Amino acid sequence: MTEPRPDPRPDAEVVELCRELIRIDTSNYGDQDGPGERKAAEYVATLLDEVGIESRLYESEPGRTSVVAQWGGREGDGLLLHGHLDVVPAAAEDWQVDPFSGEVQDGYVWGRGAVDMKDFDAMLLSVVRDRQRTGRVPERPITLCFTADEEAGGHKGAQVIVEQHAEEIEGCTEAVGEVGGFSATVRGRRMYLIEAAEKGMAWVRLTARGRAGHGSMINDDNAVSTLAAAVARIGAYDWPVRLTPTMRTLLASVGELAGEEATPENAEALVTEFGSAARMMGAVIRNTCNPTMLGAGYKVNVIPTEATAHVDGRFLPGYEDEFFATLATLVGDDIEMEYVSKQPPWETPYDGELVDSMTRAILAEDPDGIVAPYLMSGGTDAKHFRKLGMRSYGFAPLRLPADLDFTALFHGVDERVPVDALEFGARVFDKFLDDV
């Protein structure tokens, strides 16, 4: 590699890039509605073109556009760096600021996508542009990929790249994307969590059918009642604690700070050490299944023939069979189950040169930090890229205030990211690329 500049500034434009990306509305409603990602994809392509990096746009449907570019040298196996361009919708009336304004206020960049995940898109773009301008191009081959549709399962984005344009990521043996590298404060210490595993996803549509009739009469075949009972069973079920290798490693680090050995029996107590982040950490020591949507009927005095519900199921690596068997029992025999999206979990061993590089990059900026792996409760495009055999990690580094309820900002109201955390992330990622 070339020698770094005496005064590198990979963080010089990260804030402005994040603001500009937020201002491009890429809301993904999970259906045919929404503006799509085309404008954001064109913006990314322009930013890369300005520094001499050629990119290609792939559009799976009108407006549903992803960007891919080849960068770096030719020594060693390829590394995929990926982010997504879409965001979940936002209701402006619920926010303190316009969710698509990219406003800077109180030391934060506000807007939909500020943490999921236009912040990392901006970090990646600012670092790549700076390194390209200054001749600090890694010798390792790197593929840059900015996808559509991640928020609806990636079927119109990453899946299309994997299935129809695999030549773009041929030779990539490792991948780095969201959600990881952010800090959580445990016992006064900043612990940086690198995603090394991810729960599987089962979005399920439940349909109950019964006998239609007048609402004033007795009906022992009521579809609404049958469905409601199943939904109540699912919502009330207490899933047992199950620890994967990733979470055993993380909880061992927490246990060391807390002065006790981590075990399945005290796992829930150790999770509370993460404070507000426990809502996410508590979901990755067990399978989960949450009812999210209900639909039935068209008039108050008419018993309908059909009732539907949707549930969001997430299952741990190694515990898939237990999850699906339990879900089938909870649903019962009289209700039809249809998978809207069904994707496997994954877990990458937390070892090797890439992990070492991420750790060194964080500690170079925060020597007092602790770096550990974690299992992510949600889903990312890594599920698709891993189909090609890549080792995957989530690494979008952010040094966060101890009192910030960070996990509540994902898909939440008033989503925002600290300005100094964005700049920190760009510097860390620049050091990471020095070392890959």
C-alpha cells in the first residue's frame, strides 16, 4: 500500500454526504409504493465518478436500483463493502424535524436513515473518495455495493445482484456491511459490538377460515376467534434462553466486567448491563415471534369467512428446527401458514485477519474501548451475500454517548446520529482499510 498522508481527512465530508443522502427520499413500503432508490443510486454513482471510480446501475424494477463498483488492487481475495440505499417510511407529523431534511441540530444529523443506514453509506463514500483522491487505494480487490430493497428483505436488491450479476462479486471471500462497530456503555466502559451473526427471518401470513354469518347469532366456526386465539398464544409464548457461540463470547466479556462467569442461567441478568440496548440484546439469546398485523371483516354485524394476521419470526443459528416446530404448535392445525419471506440465520467465526483489522482500527481511535462480537436481531443483506460463501461481519463504527438510546432509533421516530460519531466512524473505517 502507499504511505498515508501526513494529515488524512477521511471524515472531511462524511456529515454533508449523510445529510444529502437523507434528503433523497427512498422510503420502502414493502410493496409497489414508494419513490424507489434510483435518485440515491445516481447520486452515489456521481460521487464515485467524480473521483474516477466507474460504477454500474442495476435496476430490478423501475426505480429499484442498486450500484456496484470495482475498486482497489489485485492482490489477494476480494472484499465486499456493502450498504443499502432504502429506508423505512416515516410519518412527518410524529417527528420534531422533517424526516427527510437532513437537519443538523444539537450535535446530531436528523432524518430517516441517519442510523439505518445512510450514515454508513456516507462513511464508506467519504473514505473511498478521500483515499482515491490521495492515491491510498488498497492493494486488495474491493467491490463497493449499494443496494435497493434491504428493508423488505433484499429481494429486489442484494438477491438480484447475487442471482443475476454474481460476476460483480466473484472472488469476494469476505463482506462487511451494517449493523456493528457501534458502542454500548457497560459498567462505564465503551464496548464496541461487531456483528458476527444474525437471526433468521420468518415473516409469516396466517389465514383462518370459518363460516360466515350474522353477528347476532351463535357461530362456533368464527375465523376471527380462531385466529385471535392463535395470535394470543404466539404473543404470550416465553421462548427459552439459547446461547450461540457469538453470544457466549460477548456475554463472557460482559461477565468479566461484572465480576461473574457468564452462563445460560444468568444470561438475562448480564443482558441488562447494556441498559437501553437490552431490548435488542434480550432478543438474541432466544428465538422470538411477534404478531404485527391483523385483518378481517368488512362490517360490524357480519362474521367474515376469513381472517388474517402477520407475524415476524426471528430464529437463532442452530435453533431453526426448534423455532418452526414450536411455531407450528402455537398456530395449530386449522390455520394456514404462508411465508412472505423466509431467510436463514448465519454465524461467522469471530477470528481471522479481518476481525483483527477491525479491532485495531477501533482501538487506534479509542484505546480504552473493548471490542466484542454480537448477534444481530434483525436482518441485513448479508443473508444474500453469504449464499456465495462469504465470511460476513457488520462494521459501521460509531462512538456513542452513554445516555443515547441508540437501538430505539432504528426505524424509530426522530432517528438521528451524532455528528462526532459519524466523523469517528469515517476515521476508524479509513484505518480499517489501511489494514485489510
